Amino acid sequence: MAKWGEGDPRWIVEERPDATNVNNWHWVEKDATGWSRDKLKDLFVGLKIENEKGFCEILELTKTEGEASANNRKAKLIFFYEWVIAGTWEGKLTDSQKKIKGKFEIPNLSEENEPSEIDIMITTEKETQEASLVKEIMRSTGVEIIRMQIEKYIKDLKDEYSQGIILPSRNGNIAPAVVDTKNKENTAKAEMNKVVQTSTGTSGSSAGVRIPTTTVTMKEKFKCTLADLYRALTVKGLVQVYCGSDIVFEPAKGERFVLMGGNITGEFIDLIPEKKLSMRWRMKTWPDEHYSVVTIELEEADDCTRLTLKQTGIPAGEVDRTKEGWQLNFWQRIKQAFGFEARLY
């Protein structure tokens, strides 16, 4: 047993007088959903949009469906938010007293998109010439003003939920490192759109040619709960932390994915929450259109979560490289990013 004060410094309780989350090592999540609904209402209801042609005002929000949260792991802040917002508006032309009513919808407010990339759909109750002119005010001027309010929501979310989630140590405050989870997907999407990947692997190999394959089984332990490990494997924002931002990733049956700058592509076969993942999986250097099948099973033990990986259909000669890839690019990076090598309690 280590002497008092000589153990792993992450676990010396005296570093914090309240002995709470020493050095911010544990995963801490704060729900920002309720706060976000109130904030979005404050930012949008009563918002006025005006130019030389007329005047519009947002009357109410009829839908705020989604969620938001702030997460701390190893003094890194990661923000998640995903919203579908809808509301009503009315407006009139400068030289008219007739009020035109309409609706707006924001279907993709999330950390994956910059405010300038967020879609805003504008409609009117009636299709008349005057309604079209008023709708154009909302489209030409209103959309930019709404995007400015979205940008303010994101800033206020980060300002509000940066407080209190990173706890001070004995020697002062730990400055939070905010992890940017915005997904710049152009490169990854381009890779996914290639129907046939160019092979630099075995000479003469091509689609439809039978190649010798083998199976690999790996076991790994992570010092975390089963739920935390499953999240690290399936939540896009967390996968971006250790795979980089240029990924395409939607963890649902039948959805495709692109990881590691396009070097790994595949498709989800099945997911059983907190238990099992099955995927078609290939490396860019493998023979054209050749996929292996990866099955990952999770089991929670008293002091860790056990992961078992079975990968069938690996091209002969790629076994060592495949095992090394899992160990270096996934297991080690996950442990380092989220502290899953440390003690759980």
C-alpha cells in the first residue's frame, strides 16, 4: 500500500477539501435541457425583424424538441445539443396594415453544424402576392437574425455550463479545455461517396475474387462503467474526441460510417444498447469491396468493463496490422481520452 501522499496524485483526496471528483478525473454530466428551452424561448419569442420593406415578429415557439448537456472528463468540457425548433410569426409590409401570419422551423440545431450552416424554413398560412413579399423579409433578413440568436444560444450555453462543472483543486482553478465537437465532414463524406475504394493492398486482388481470410479475437478491460464505455463507442461527439473531427457516424442499423480520415469505412449491422455492436468493417488498403465483420460485446465486472472483439474475414497478411490498429487507435486512445485506465472508484 502506498504511503499517505505518495499515491497516484489523481486520487489524493486532500487535493480537494470536499473530496469530490479529484482533479476532475471522473465523467461528470450536467443536463442543460430545461435551461436551453427557457433560453431559446427568451431569444426567439418577441424577436423583431425589420427592413425598408416591412416588419415581422416571432410570436411563439410551438416546438422545442431535443436535449443539451455539458460533460467534463479529465478537465475537458464537451458540449452536446440537438434541437428541432418550430414557431409562428406575423408581419406586414410598410405600406399596408394587413398582417400576414406564418411559421418557421429549425430542424438541425446541433453541435455538428455551424450557425451559418443551420437550415431555417419559412412558410406562410396563405399563398398570396403580399404574403410572398412578407415571407421574403423573413427569408432575406430574418434568417440571418435568427442565426445570430442561435449563435448567442451556443455561446450562453458554454458560458453558463462552464461554471461549476470543472471543480477547483487545492491550488486553484483548473482551466477547462473545451473540446470542439463540430463535425467538418467534407473529406469524410467524399470518402463515403466513393463506391469503390482504390486498393493499394494485395496485387491483383479485386471485387469478386476469393481471397484467404482469418479471424481475430481480442479482449480488453476498461476502468469505467459499462454505460460509459458504450457511450464512448456510440456517441458521435465522443468518437470524434479520439478519431478526429472528420468522421461520418450515425450509430443505427444500416447506417454507414467513415473514421480515421477515410481509412476505415463500414456499416452498422446491429446495436444492442450497452451490450453488443455488430459492423461491416474495412480498411482502405484492403482489396476492393472486401469487408470483414466486427462484433463487440461488453460485460460489466466489479472493478471494470470487459470488452470482447471478434473480427471475421480479415485478409490474410493483415492480422498483425489489424490488431495493432485496434490497440493503438481505439483502446489506447479511448483510455487516454476519458481516463478509463484509472481506478473506477
